[in-house]
Amino acid sequence: MSVLGVALLGLALLSRTAVAFVPVGPGTSSHVNMTATALLQQVSEACQAVADAAGYGFQPTGSSPEELVQACLGPTAIGMVSGAKFHSALQEIYTQNGLIDRDFIDSDPHHFNSEAFLEGRSLILEGMAAIKANVRNENFQAARETLGRVLHTLQDFYSHSNWVELGNSEPYINLIRPDLPLDNLADVNTPTCRDCEKGPCTNSILPEILEKKKLTSGYMGVFFSAKPQGKCSHGGPGDLTSTTVPRGGINKDERRLDNVAVHNTAVSLATIASVQLIEDIRFAVGDKNFLRMMGIARSSVVCFVIDTTGSMSDDIAEARSVVNKLIDSKKGTQDEPSEYILVPFNDPDFGPATRTSDPDKMKDVIAKLQPRGGGDIPEMCLSGLQLALTTAPSSSYIYVFTDAIAKDIELKDTIIALIRRTKSTVSFFMTGSSRRRRRSPTTATFNDYKDMALASGGQAIEVSKKQLPGATGIISDTATSALVTVLQRAGNPGAQETFTFVLDESLQNITIYITASGIIFTLINPAGVSQSNTEANGKLGIIQTVGNLRRIRLNAAHQSGPWKISMKSDQPYTVKVTGQSIITFIYNFVEMFEGPHPGYAVLSGRPKAGQPATLLLSVVGKKGPSSMTVGDISLVTVSGPEVVSNSSLTDMGSGDILVTVDAVPDGEFLVILRGKDKVSNSYFQRQSTTSMSVSKVTLQSVVASSVRPGDAFEIPFSVRTQGSGGLYSIVAKNDKDFPMSYPSSLSLTTGKYTNDTLTITPPASTPSGTDVTLTMEAKSSDGVDSNYVVLRLSVVKKITDFVQPICKVVSVLADDCPQDVSQCGPFQWELAANLTDGNGTGIESISLQQGNGTLSFTSLEAAVIQANYNASCCSQIVEFTAVDKVGNVGKCYHSIVRSGSPPALTLSLPLWLCLLMILY
Ligand SMILES: *[C@@H]1O[C@H](CO)[C@@H](O)[C@H](O)[C@H]1NC(C)=O
Ligand SMILES: *[C@@H]1O[C@H](CO)[C@@H](O)[C@H](O)[C@H]1NC(C)=O
Ligand SMILES: *[C@@H]1O[C@H](CO)[C@@H](O)[C@H](O)[C@H]1NC(C)=O
Ligand SMILES: *[C@@H]1O[C@H](CO)[C@@H](O)[C@H](O)[C@H]1NC(C)=O
Ligand SMILES: *[C@@H]1O[C@H](CO)[C@@H](O)[C@H](O)[C@H]1NC(C)=O
Ligand SMILES: *[C@@H]1O[C@H](CO)[C@@H](O)[C@H](O)[C@H]1NC(C)=O
Ligand SMILES: *[C@@H]1O[C@H](CO)[C@@H](O)[C@H](O)[C@H]1NC(C)=O
């Protein structure tokens, strides 16, 4: 459907792109609104089920994502809960949904245009298989991205086909069921529409099509006006076929005076269809994994990258002790990590990455790490780090333990690209001597680690092996679910610099980190009370010094308001102020795309130089966006003389803000946001941690589909520069080391696209559901201009099992249940069913979805599985699902509700359905 591509287009856009954009009033018909409605409904159901199973109530205090997360994670958990990851997950899905209108604008199957029904359905089915396979492999981001895309296609069906005009009041379930055929499709020779001379007209579908219930859809021509004889058009100014007879168009994208009824039905069916698709995925992967995919889990993740060469035994012992302490001390709190990731590296090997949610497994794996070989020699540090960055969820804190410089320094640009893409923070514990002599300009140094730490907002900590235990406290500081950054800057040697920052009331456990050797500083609170670096235990907090790290824990009773820190050092230094708070923000640099359905796309690389930068930003607070006022949002240089670029803001509704910065600072910059929390009536300040800079080079590439094991897969890309032309080198890396071929350089002409292709071939043995992260970089020969793109590929086997498990109810014994349900108390009923997967891959799991009884079943190995269900007569409905090995979902449903008598367990209509009924 048309409409707010990425949801968030405000009126600003409408004036620029009059095509296909109708102010849709409250905006219920946007893809994003439908997707959001369906997702929130399914998230609530999953939360309810998880809460029921754990024995606590699921009672959100409001409808904001923040409040949903808070209620979903349960009242039992101690500590702060941040809604940021859920927000980001939703944004990722919406963004990919909107991108279909940019990347596949001319692809009929992606929009069910031009009667491409079979192809459109294959996109949906393939996508659903990929999502299930990805979730099984815990590749949640890949799963979210595909989910956003398939929902777009599914939703478009109801606007672009004549399903609604055929009088259907239910979604077309066959679109998400591989075992059911699409039939009665109008063939290419069958005329379907009459001519509407004067633009869109109602009832343009031919009566015989309606009578014979033939399915058709409008032809769409972005570049051509030709269409088969007698066929309907999509319609609208973006569709050139709409002026070819029969003229007009049947899309129901926007609500117009003449199409209110069909538009509203299309929206309502598209929303229910979205619920059905998401529910199928939820049943296939289970509630817990579904919630993890949606970013609803405790948000702290522990990720270690450890050098395992011979000299590292002390460091490994320390890492082990930190992990064990963390696991034991955070158990049962919101700060308990939800995932542990460990990547060892040595020379010449690195990996594999261990990723687990089981703390005992993490303890076990790290207990088994043994130092071996080598000495103080360069190691494959960056290869290990690359693996960690692609394995860990976005915005993770990653710690690298090493005592040597990196041998694989050629990966440095790839690492920085991945840091920018994932917004993860990388800190290094370096226990070797940093005074090694540089042998040649291409040899790595410890400074490379400092560069990477700075780019990500992490610390490069240099300590002796003996001092290491004193420095690892920063790891448990970040193992918390609601960590925010208030200030982050890098300083230059020489001049005295003073940084001001605002501490608000919501902040707890405020910690300041300074990395520098030999630094003099003074901290001053709003009342003018000060503490200098020489007072380890002063009026404002406790200063701990180890190696080049100063860690200052402010007293719990800190003063809110503007603080100052003045610093002077003869070495470069970094300063970072962090705390725990529910108030935070998420952001992405975006660019606008035009077309019949314009929108905003998240940039995969750096923003373009010489033009305004645009960000899409959401503020996350305790009670959703309405509880906060945003003051200003600026870009600030990371180091050097402070340059602040002010911006103009456009409120996009539901907490999303479009930020435009006309004068982008030169060099690396960060995002800083100031605002006021209405709940505590206090001013706050937050900063991003990942530095960014603009580039004259653009590198564009899109992955159009999933990849099959063993097949060569082509990825077209285009490069352009606004700087000087000439030879640009192309370097691509993927984290799975799959073979790739591509040109090693391209000759560019200023302002012109140069297009080429990269080919990647995953080995035939690659398991289905594998996620590959591919980073491609284009760099001018003098190394001054460069940009990159980070792509994700899902390797998925071709699905051959289309068979859903089948449930056959064998017997129901409910005679004991009294006629009068209020008397149900002491009575029981039971049901027996046979479950089979025909000639499919076999049933892998069976779970109860609805009903208060107990379900038991015989071995899953048998060809016929016998299930037995026993319940109180008060619980009158049972639904359970059987999922096969590729994720096809079969359902058993039975109700003993007698006609005439109301069910004891009122199946309350979900709120969203009621809403739809009122609106349409
Ligand atoms: C959809 O739009 C309506 C009207 O603007 C709004 O009330 C509702 O909250 C939106 N739904 C979601 C889930 O954003
Ligand atoms: C703050 O830190 C202290 C000491 O490390 C810890 O006991 C407390 O739980 C932390 N507070 C929060 C809100 O995490
Ligand atoms: C940017 O905004 C800040 C705070 O509103 C203001 O003090 C400063 O003068 C502005 N700078 C420019 C260049 O407009
Ligand atoms: C090259 O790629 C650009 C951007 O993707 C596209 O606009 C252009 O048409 C392509 N040029 C050729 C010759 O394919
Ligand atoms: C159910 O399965 C059992 C065991 O395979 C079999 O004996 C029985 O006939 C089946 N019943 C039906 C109705 O298919
Ligand atoms: C599996 O069963 C379906 C229908 O029951 C049939 O069409 C298909 O050919 C069978 N496949 C195999 C491999 O036996
Ligand atoms: C469901 O089971 C719980 C505990 O087993 C019980 O307290 C509750 O009343 C039951 N609800 C219904 C509708 O039977």
C-alpha cells in the first residue's frame, strides 16, 4: 500500500512529492501502522503466554513500547528496564518494509502488481522459511529485516488485487500456506476492467470477473505504459499504464471520497493478514524466541574477544574470573546478561564464536580456554573482533583482551565500518608493551586499537598484567540493561579544555572514565563543589586509577544540573560520562528516496559530504515519547576544537523525529540530544557513542533475496564520487570467509555512477539459516575518500517440504461437563488426537497455545504421534500447534462451548480488532 513508506513522512514531504500521497488523516492505512498494530498485538499475546507460564500477570501500564517491555519482562525482575532494543527492533522492521518501495519499486511480485500472484506468494513463503531458519540460528536481525519485507508484499495484496472487490471478508490464507494452491487466477488473455475515461472510478472490475470470482490485480508501469489488453491498471500518476485503455486504476492505497469502503476493508484485511503471518512465525519459533527477535529480553550482552597465545594465561584467568563473578552477581536481576559471546584468537586461527544464553555453558567454555603457542607476536585480533561484531546484537559492549599488536591490520577499515553499522562499543585491555618500535608504516601499532576504541566510544586501556584485575570493573559497569552516555569526547595534548554536561535526576550509578597517562583534571558540581584528580576519595566521588584508566564513581546523592570537568594533559585523552537511566534515544542517519511511494532509507555507509545530513531519531522514556520534550539535537565533533552544528526538527508523530543538519562538522562527530523529562521535570542530556563522518564517495548495493547453499549469488553495486575521479580500490570481506569475486578497483568519473557486480558462493554444506555479513569498501587511491556498505545475506535451502503437520481429533470425552458452565468446577473433559507430518520433514515440537489443561504426547519420532489433552470443564477451548523441522505449523483446535450457552472463558476480542471495527 502506499502511504507513509517508512511511516514517518510528515507534511514536509507531501509538498515535495505530490504523487500517490494523500494526507491519510490519522494515518491508519500506512504500512507502518498496519505492521505496528499487528506486531504489538502478537507481542502482547506472547508476553501474556510467557507471563501465564511463569505465573505473573501481564499488565502494561500503557500502550507505549516501553511500558509493554516493562510489563513483559515481569515484575519479579529487579532493576531498570530499557525499551530501546524493542524500539530499534520495530524500527528495523518498519524500515525494511518501507524499502520495498525504493529497492523493488519496479518489481511486480513485491507488490502483487500485474497479476504476479505466484511469484508474489513465493516471495512471502521463501521469506517466512528464511525468518524461521534465521530465528532458529538466533540471527534475529536477519529475521526482522525479512519480516519487514514480506509483510509489505502481503499487505500490498489487499490494496492491489481485487480480493476486496470480490466480496471477501477474510484474508486470503493461501498466501501464507504453501500447501494450499492459488487458483482461479485470471489468465493473461482475460480482460478484467472497463475503461474509466476520467481517472479512477468505482466498480471498474468487469462483472464477469466478479461473478466467476477470478483473482486479478492492477498492472503497474513505472517506465512503460503498455499492458495486456483489457487489464486493470494500478492507477495513480506513478503508473504509466493507467492512461492506456482501460484507463483508471484499482489500487486502494489511499482513502479517497469514492473508495472509502474498499480502502478500509483493504486496510483491515491487510492488518489481520499481517497478524496471521506473524502468528505463524511465533508458533513456529515459540514465544520466547519470538520475543527475543523483537528485542524483548534483558538487554545486557557479554562479549569477549580473547587472545589465547602463550603469554596470555594471566589475562585469560582474569577474564574467566570476571565472567564468573558477573554471572553469579547479576543472577535474577534485569542486569543478568541475556547472551554470552566468546571469540578466541591466536595465530593463525581465530574463532569459532561461542554464542549462548546459558550462563553455565559460558562458564564452561571460558574454563576450557588454554593459552598455547607463540609469545608476544602479532595475532589475528581483528579477525576475532570482526566475528564478534557480526555475531553480537547491535549496540553491544565488546571487550578485547590482548598483549600484542594485530597482524591482520588490513581489516581495520572493515572493523570501523562494522562498528558504525552495529553501533557496538569496543574496549581493549592491552597488557603488552606499547613502546614497540614501528617497523614500517603498514605495521600495526597499539594506536590502531585506540583508533577503533575511539570510533566506537570504547576505551583503550593499557595496564600491566598484574594491574588487569583493577581495570576490569568497567565490564560489570556496562553489564546492565539501561546504560546511557551523557558525554563523550576526545581531547588533544596541550591546551586546557573544559567540558560541561548535564546530569538529570533519572541517572543512577554515574561513572566517568578518563583514559590518558598523566592527566590533571578537576570535576565541579552545579553548586561549585570541586574534586581534583589527586583526591582519590573526595566530596564528589571515588577516583580509581589503574594503568592509563581513571574511573570516577560519583556519590549516589549527586546533584542534578550542569557539571564541569576541566582537563589538561600532555597526551591525547578520552573522557566519557555514563549512567543508568531509562531515558535514552535511538537514531539512524537516513536519506530520502523519491518515487510513487517515497520514504526514508537508513544509510548503510557514511552520509554524503556537501549536503545536509538527515537523521531519524526516537526518544525512549519511561512512558513513551509523550512524557518527554526534546530541546535540541546537534552534531558535535569528537575531538579538537568543539564544533556544534544545530539542526531543525520535524516531529513525525509517535516519538519519531526527523533531524536535518545543514552544516555538518568536518571530521568525526557524535549526536547530542538535550531535553526535558516531564515526569521528573528535569533537564537531561544524552550522547551517541559511535562516531560518524561524511564522505564524498557513495557505495550502493542491495541484496534482493536469500542465497542458496552452493549457488553463486550476484550482488550488483554502484560507486560514485563527488570528489576527484580516478582509480578507486574495492575491498570486500565476509565474516564466514565464503569465496567472493569482484573487481579490485574501478575507474570513477566525478559525479557518474560506475556499476559492477560481486559474486559470493556459500559452500553447498552451509546450514540453512546461516547469516553472512558482507562489508564492501571503495577507497580513492590516495586513501583520502572512502565509503562502505554493510550487507546481510541469509543462506537458506530451497524449501521442498510444504506439508504442514496434520492434526486429526480422534475422540472427545466431554459428557461430564455440565450444561450450566457456572457449575464446571469439579468436572474434566479430554481429547485425543493423532498428529502426522505426512511425507514432510517430521514433527519437531508440539505446544499448547490456548487452554488451561495438560497436554501430553507420545514420542516425536513415531510416524503417528498420539496427543492427549485433559482440562477442567471451565476451560472450554483448546488449541495446540505442531511444528515440523522446517517450521511449517499445523494446528489442533477444539471447542466444547455449547451453542446457546456463553463460554465460561470469554475469548475477549483483542483490542486492536475492536478498534478496527470502530474505524471501519
Ligand atoms: C495507527 O494509527 C492510528 C491513527 O493515527 C493511531 O491511533 C494508532 O495508534 C496507530 N497504531 C499504531 C500501532 O501505531
Ligand atoms: C549501582 O551500583 C551498585 C554498586 O555497584 C549496585 O549495588 C547497584 O545495584 C547499582 N544500581 C543499579 C540501579 O544498578
Ligand atoms: C546552537 O544552539 C545553541 C543552543 O541552542 C546555541 O547556544 C548556539 O548559539 C547555536 N549555534 C548556532 C551556530 O546557531
Ligand atoms: C548504475 O547504478 C545506479 C544506481 O544504482 C543506477 O541509477 C544506474 O542506472 C546504473 N547504471 C547502469 C548503466 O546500469
Ligand atoms: C491414531 O493413531 C493410532 C496409532 O497409530 C491408530 O491406531 C489409530 O487408528 C489412529 N486413529 C485414527 C482415527 O486415525
Ligand atoms: C508428498 O505428498 C504430497 C501430497 O500428499 C505429494 O503430492 C508429493 O508428491 C509427496 N512427495 C513425496 C516426495 O513423496
Ligand atoms: C487455570 O488454571 C489455574 C491454575 O491451575 C486456575 O487457578 C484457574 O482458575 C484456571 N482457569 C480456568 C479458566 O480454568
